[in-house]
Amino acid sequence: MRPVLIIAMVLAAALGLAACGFGEEMISVSDKDPNHEGAVLFATHCSGCHTLSAAGTQGSGNRGERTQGPNLNQRVESYDDALYAIQNGGFSGAIMPQNIVVGEEAKAVAKFVAKYAGSEAEESPRPGQENP
């Protein structure tokens, strides 16, 4: 009788996770936006380490964790750089897993990141210019 109870509990938990949509309710990108799929994939695969408001992600709760990825609200990324990081495990290769998403999914995430990253980035003054 116990194996049946355990199986029922596992199925209930799986259905509960599937119903929640992996946090899609926090995604601010409209489902009509061509970048919505990239936002969902980012929220599903990247939210454990990266903060990006458009995907409703906060990264690691413990900012001292080694697995904390860059806060992408504060960092502008190009499509090519985002795709490179996805395919190669970031830029140093030390922490981020390579190919966390692949193929068209990797391209969708890179397009999403390129469009929405940097919303809180401050522009650094250029030489000879004063801070605003």
C-alpha cells in the first residue's frame, strides 16, 4: 500500500509543478511578444543564478553564493555575447554550464537577453565628460 501512496504523492507534486508554469506569472513580456518564449526559457533555465526583471527572476537568494550570475538588469548584453555565453558556459567557463539550452532555444534566450538586459544599467562617463 505504501508504494501506491508514494507514487500518488509524486504525481501530485509533478502536476502541481506543471500547473504553476515555472513562474511564468512573473514574466512581464507579453505572450504576444516574439521574445516571450525566450523569457519563459530564461525563467526556467537561468533564474537560479541570474536576475532579470522582464523574466521575473531574482537569481540566487544568497548573494555570497559562488553560483550567482551577473544581474542582467544592470548589464547590457548583445545577442552574440549572450549566445556565446550560453554555448560556452559564460565568458570564463568556470561556473555557468555550457549549452544550458541549445539550438533554437539558445537563440530565443539570446534574443530575449539582448532586448531586455540592461534596463537598470548606468552609462559610464566617457573620458573628458562629467558624471550627470
